[in-house]
Amino acid sequence: MKRSTSDPVPGTGARIAEGLEARGYWRNGKPDVRRFCHDKGYLPQYVYGWLKGRIPRMRNLDKLARDLRTTRSWLLFGDTAGGRDLERPAASGLIDLEQFGALTERLVQLEAELDAVLRAFPDLYLLLDADGTILARKSGQGATAGDETRAGERIETAFPAPVARRLRAGLAEALSTQQLVAVEYSLEEGGETRSYEARFVPLASARAAGPRALQIVREITERTRVEAVLRASEASFRFLVEDSVQGVLVHRDFTILFANAAAARILGYALPIDLVGLDPRDLVAPHERARLEGYARARARGEWAPLRYECEAVRPDGERIWLDAVSSVVAWAGQPALQVTFLDVTERRRAEGGAAALARAGREIAGTLELDEALRRIVATVLELFGVRGTAIFRLEPGFWTLTCVAFAGGDSAERWVGRTLDKGQGVAGRAVLEGRTVWVPDVLALDLPAWLREAAAAENRRSGVGVPLRAHGRLIGALGLADELGRRFSDEELALMATFADHAAVALDNARLYGEARSLAERLETLNQLNRAVSAALGLDQALHAIADAGARLTGAALAAVCVAEEPAGTLHVRAHVQDGTIGRLAAPAFQPDDGSAVGWVATRRQTLDIADVFEDDRIGYPEWWRAHGLTSFLGLPIAHEQALLGVLWLCARRPFRVGPDEERLLGCFVANAAVAICNARVFAESEARRRAAAALAETGRLLSETLDPSVVGQRITDSVRELFGAQSAALYRVEPESGDLIGLAGSGDAGIAFRPGIVMPRGAGMVGLAVRERRPVFTEDILADPRVRLPAEVRARIEPAPYRAVLAVPLVTTERAIGALSVADGAGRAFGPEDVRLVEAFAAQAAVALDNARLYAEAAQRAREAEELARVARALTESLDVATVADRVVASATALFDVPFCGIRLVEAEDGSLVSAGSPDRPGRAFAAGHVLPAGAGLSGRAVQEGKSLWSSDVLAEVGITLHADQRRLYEATDHRAALTVPLRAGGRVLGVLILLDRTGRRFSDADIVRAETLADQAALALDNARLYERQRQRAAEQALALRLAQGFLTARDLEETAAHAAGVAAEALGAELSGVFLPEPDAAVLRLVGGVGWSSSAPTPVTADALEALDAPLLTTHGIVAGASVPMVAGARRVGLLGVYWRSARSVSPSERRLLSLIANQTSVAMAQASGLDAPGA
């Protein structure tokens, strides 16, 4: 087991004492430590520690062994080999093997690190033989000493003679004592004197090598200079301290480390060294020790303790003296210690006497009117005046014999005592109150004590106790308790002085109490005035209620204050405002009923103040877990009434009983009366403000009607005004769709969730707005989901169920002819709307009806004007171009603006198969399908319109029965919310040329007026498109003739079949913009085709393919080249199919019928040329 160097080792102190005795340092039967330290330069506190068994550090151990003329091993273990002139005891034989093993392992590691260590220090290392011969030399970094020394030299030749003699003497001593020896010397170098220190370390030697030593040389010039300065400073400081008239002690952990001559003289000791090592607590009287120890420990912890105090000390001869001391924390030997400076004030103390001390104490405690400060001063004065270990002040609770501790001072923390109680007659304080006199008990454990006090008295040795009653103006207000260690006896004079002091203290405490009560009353009156002004100034009801709750909390010091307002007609008390101290997260309940048996209900029913000191003892208090969780224990409820009408209840909760005396009751009565008036004023103001805001809102809406005809703007202003005036969650305005009777959302305000958004459709007769339109009168429900009058389809109920509202008031918008819409106001379940509310909503509804009707008339006129202008512009635009794509783009742009739809398109009918091809330029924005996209005949609503020759529309194409959708159409509709469609045939010359398609959001219903306008635009578009197609056809014929001529010229110059095929493929690729093209002819077995000539093909690609694979675009030849789109047509000679002509692309595209016809033309002409070249029968016409 490892032993700390600070742990005592058996016998070490005894051997040091034996060495001191042998060297003559012995006096009066004990070691003369003072003289030994003076002669040898030791610190006394260290020597005392060594004598008690502490092990010196290695350097001190070596020096001690030299000064006692013995060895280190004998001092540690009693080894007789080290003694030369003393008779030593046998070695103890105790060797720490674990430490020895660890040391051995460390030595191995140190051997590896030694060389690096030697280089790291600025020292010179010389390995010396016993005769002074330098065997080896090594110098560290920056070493300057002995630069001329060489291995093989002797000390006598390497150093000057005087220095060499001293070094030889040091070497001899180190080898003979086997201890480290240090020698200091100086050398003249470069015109200046340098100081060095040489240390000789004896080395364990092998038998053959003989004794050796290591000489370590370091320059100490700077250190020598600093030490000289420090010695001079130390001498000056010691002179000041030693000659001071004030005693100075320095102690750490209650062991004196230093004392000056004045301290020894005052305390009755011959020399200061006699005080070193003593416990300072042993220098003072026994009854002072606990107090001074408390001061010292408080100082050490950095806590408050008196800076200056007086205490009684005892000299060695038994004489008692008084000291005036000042203590402070200082640094001593690098560690904190306590310095005490003191003077002998015995004569002054005796002169002053007890009366003077009492006068000072009286002035001290009477110097403040703050109760807390007075309590602190009293207990602090008691400790100083009577020198006890602890003191406490107990307050007598009015009407009881219970004593409550309100202040404490002593070793314990005040928190452990303050708030504790003593029952009648318990402890010396209880006895003093019960008997009405001062009581002293030698051992308080013999009394009736509560468990906490008995434990504290036994643990802290506060067993000798005194209790003194506190009387002020003839009234018993409490008791003063004092306690000291067992055996302390209090004289009659001390007890009389305590009684007199207690009278002074009682008067001071009562004055502080009266001052505090007067100040508190003044503050509460001022607070009441301020709060009444604040409550009266609150015009809004919520503001007034919050001001009342805040004022109640401030007046009573409650942790929670809440105001319940009585709601008609059931009189339910809802919490409308509350304030709390930040520790209460939620209320126990948001509402109360007058007859629910609760404390709030009791106050409301009886209209009386209710004060409950302990809520856990009263059945009217519910939610006990909530009270315990927040540490609340008391309840105070006050009715707020005005002219026999209950307005509400103010209730407060606290963590201590409310003290409602006559003064407080009058204050609270005035306060709740003012609160009632403030609530009435707030209600009157709220009603007046509501009427004013309603009139202003109606006026603003009327002004807005004269400024704008936009129904959405007027509707938004109306819904915002209605929601704000009623304080509702949401308001909404709907218009009736004439064709279907459905209600369309026009504007909304507030939070209705997913139940409302502009444009939302409420089916005819559904919801409260549908009921109001159907009955053409205002309708109201407290719960729309539970009212049997209200029809709610599944999708409407699904929208309303997650919405935050349930109560709804709906008013129809009625003109002279019909209902054109509805206005609704929605709020939480249970919200009631009175007749005034209905009339106000009807006034807004009337304005909304005027706005909608004006907007409708204006919109119809504006729409007709826009239609006429747009149709005229379209007619002009369509006659400006004969390009089919341009005409189609212009028609689409006009239709998009005219019908306000996101998507519009034109498809033209191909004569051969009736398929519909998307017309227009490829880069036109907003296309649903790419230019040239082909739909088969009859596909979708557009195909049905072409087949039936009439306009068709649907609000949701995906939901239409009997409509066959192409896969591309279905993908488009499923990916977007634009599934409402209007399709109008394009007629010209008695035939259908194509179809105009309009797409809008799902649910849009196209009116008859929309269809008429679309058909008018379609007729104009059909004429323009027919002219453009005729022109396009003529241009196409000319292009085909030029293409045929080009093919013929190329065929005439072709020398063989491959050149003929390559020329045909090149012309086809250029004509159709293809990336690859080719002519494929059958192999002899006619099972596969091979590429004869083409454009864009790789020479290494596989050429044998089948006709089916070419049609399906999955032939290896095509996949190798990344083909994703293409078209091929047969090449026919006579009645036989002689090959295929194909064109291909690496990006997706469709091939229009006209492009396929052009490809067939090239294939037919190519087959004729190849037939002539190979002698086959030419194909027929």
C-alpha cells in the first residue's frame, strides 16, 4: 500500500528528536526547536510537523541528515549503518514493496529519458572519478559553465586553485556521505564576476570501477542577485513586524505558522517561537472558541464574518484578558491563511462595563426600522455580547402559544432554523414565554423539545440554554433563545443583562413591526389608488378584467389572481382574465357553475367574501392535486356586484394564509366596488364602441360601394368588418350560381380551416347558407353538425368537422326578384347571437346584395363589350395569316383571354382516319399536348364533340360516364386539377374541320353564355383555318412535286441499287427532319431485312432485322443507335412488298398523317426506281 509523504511514519519524529538531543538542542525536557531553527535556517512549523511524524521532502531530509550528522536511511528506517556517533535503534523493517517495484519500473523509463533531459537543461555534466579526474563531459542547451574542461583532466587543472580546492572537498564529502553536496563559487569571466553552483551526486559504482560522482554545474548569477534583494526586503519586513506594537498571528487549519514579539508579549509567552505550532483556539476562553471558529471558517469560505471583534483570551498563567482583533485572509507560503492582528483592550473593557456594552448594543439594534435588518442585528449582537454558540428569535403567533423562529445566528445556516416552530412550553424559549421570566437550563436535552431541535442541540453541543421573554409596551411578542456548550454557567449578572437587552430588543422589534405595518398600509393605500386609477382607465372589458386581476394579486401578494365573469342566462362563471407569478402553467378549471359546490360558486351564490386558510381542510375546494402541484394552500374569494347584480368573482390563491384584518377588509371592499364600476363602464363603453364601429363599418362599406364594382373587394371588406365587430372566428360571403343554384364562395375572413376558401362550392340547399337562401330569412344554430334542419352532404360535412367553429348565423342576400347569395358568421360551439346581432348582419347583407347585383350588371355589360372587342380583334388577326399554326396560335390566345382559362387548344381532323392532331407552333406556351400530338377518332370529350357535331362540356371529365379517354388524356387529367372542359366543333363548308378545347379547374360549370361565345369564336376560327389549310395544301402539293423531281434526278445518276437506296434515304431524312433513315430490302429467304442504304447508321451495327421489329422500334439495330421514335412505310412493286423505307429520331415525337403521306410518296417513287434498276415489275398506280 502506497504511503503519502504527509502521512506519519512510525519512529521518524522520535529519531529526529533523538538527533536533536544528541546535538545539544534540548531544553526543559523537550527539543529546543527555536534555537535549532535559528542556527540551521529551518522554518519552525516544518520542524514541529516532522517531530509529529510527518516525512520531510527529499531535499529537507538530506539537509536534516547533514545537520544531525547522520544518514537519511537512519532517519527514515532506523538503519544503524548510517550512525557514526549515536547509538541507534534497530531498523523497523517496514519496506513498501509495491512502491519499490514502481520505483524500479520508473528508473528503467528514466534511463531512456535521461539523455533528453540532460540536453534540455542549461547545465554542464561532468562524470568524476574519486581522485577528481573528469571521465566524461556533457553540456545542455545554452550551458556556459566550464567550456574549457576536457575529459581526462583533473579538477585541479580545469579550475582555478581556490575553486578547485572547494570542488575537491565537495566531491570527497559527497563520496563519503553518499549524499548530494552543493558548492557555490565565482569566476572572473570577460571582465565580470559570474556565480555558479556545482552539485555532486554520488553514483552507485560497480566493484571494478570504484566510487564515482556526477558534478552538475549551473550558472546562478541572476539567482544570487535576486536572493540578495529578497534577503534585504525580508529583513526590512521582519523588522516592521517584529517591532510592531500590535500582536500578529498567522494560522492555517487552526495551526499557528507565525507570531511576532508583540503577540508573544500580549498573550504571555516568552518568545514568538513558543506560539508556532499551537492551536489558536487554545489561546481563547472556552466559551469563545465556537464563535471564533465560526468566524474563521466563514472567512475561509469567503462568507460574511465580522471584520473586527472583541474576544476573551487566557494566558498560560490563567489570567483572562480582552483582545480587540481584526482578521483577514492572506497568502502565506503560497497558500491562503488567516492573519489576526490584535491589541490588549482589557483595561478599556473593564472600564466600559456591562452598561456601556448594553448601550452600544441598544444603539446598534435601534439604528434601523427595517424588521429584517433589526432581526439580523439583534442576533449578531447577542453572539458578540454574550459569547454564546447560537441564538434565535422566536415570534409568538397571535391567539396561540406557538413560537415561530424568525432569525438565527451561529454555526448552522439560518435556513435550517427560520420557519421552525415550538409548541406551547417547548424549549427554553417556550418555558420563558409560558412562565413570563428569564429561564436558564444547564442541559436543554432535559426539556420537552421537538425532534429537530433535540437533534441540533446534541449535534452542535448547544445544551446550556437561556430563554428570555420579549415584551413591548406590556405585550408579550416572543422570546429570545441563547445556547452554549454543555458546562457553560450563566451568572446572575449575565442573566439580568440578557433581560435588559431583551427589553431593548423587544421595543426595537415592535417599533420595526409598527413601522412596517404603517409603511405597508401606506403602500397599499397608494397601490389601491394607483390600481383604481388603472382599472378605471381601462375602457375595454378584457383590459379592465386583467387590470382587476393584476391589482388583486398586488394588493394581497397572491401567487394567482383570476376574475370570473357571470355569463347570461345560466350564470356560468367563465375565467376571463388571470395573472400568476410564473410558476403556474394552467388553471384548475376554466369555468364554474353557481351551484356546483365550488368555492367560486359559493361566493357567487351568497355574494360574500370567503377566506379559506387551508384548502385541504375544506370540501368546497376541488382539484387537490392541482393545489399540491403548485404549492398553493389558501383561497380568498370576493364577489363583484353592482346594484344587486352579480358581475363576477375575484378569487385569489396563495402559498400562505391571507391576513384579512379590518383594514385589509375595508381596502378590498373599496377595491371590488371600484372593480364593479369599472366592469360596468367597460361594458357600456364596449356596447357604445360596438355601435360606433358598426356604423363606421357600414359607412365605409357604403363608401366602397360607390368607389368600386368589384364584388370580391366589397365582399372582403364586409366579411372583415362582420368578423371584427362580432369577435367571431370567421365570416364568409357566398353568391348564388344562377344556372345550378349552388353557392360559390366569394370572400372570407378569419380561420375556417378547410371549410371555406374563395371559389369553394356549397351545393344547392346545403349548409346554413343554403338553408338561409332556401327560406329567404336569417337562420341560426349553436351546432351546425347537430342541427336536423341543416342538410350536409358527405363532402360538406367532411370539410366542416375539422373546422374550429360550430355556431353559425346565416343571412340571405335578397334583391327584388330572388336571393343572390348569403352572408354567414361562425364561432365556437354555444355562441349565441341576439336580435341586435341579426339586424347588424342583415344591414351588411343588404349592402352585400347591392354590391353583388351592381357587380353582376356591370360585369354583364363589360363582358359583352369585351366579347365584341375580342371577336372583332380575332377576326382581324385571323385574316392576317394563311399559316395554319399561326392561325391556331392566335385563336388559342384569344380564347384563353376571353374565357380566363389556363389551358386552351385546337385539334384538326385528318381526312383519312378522322384522328385529331394538335395544331399550332411547337413553342407556344401553356400547351397541354405537344404540336402534332395525335388522338384517335372519338377519344375524349373533344372526339365526342366532333362525332356528334355539337358543343359539349363537363365540370369533371374523369367523372363523366361514357367518355373514352386516351391514355395521354387520362395522364394529363390525373396529374392536374384542370378537369373542367368545353369542346366546340370547328365547322366550315358544311363539314367539321376540328375542335376548340377549353380546360379549367375541376368544378367549373360553363354557362350558356360561355357556349354561345365559344361557338361564335369557333365559327370565325373555322373559316380562317379552312382558308389556311387550302393554302397549306396547295403549298404542300408544290413541295411534293419538287421532292419528286429531286428524287428522279438522283435516281437517274445512281449507278446501282445501294446508291439508289442511299439517295432515297437522304431525301426522306431531310424532308422529315429525321436523325436516321434507311431503305431495308429482304434477304433471299425473305425472313429478314437488311439495310441497303441510309443516313446516320454506324458501319458496325447489326443490319439483319425483321419488319415487325422495325415497326415496334425494338430491333437491335435501332436500340444500338438509341432510337425512341420513328415511322416506316412499305415499298411495293406490283403486287409484292419489296422492302421498307423508315425514318427515326432519338427523342420522342409523333408523326402526323401529312408526314406519313409524304414518306409514302418517297417510298412509292423509290420502289419504281429500284424495280427499273433490278428488272422487277413496276408497281401499279
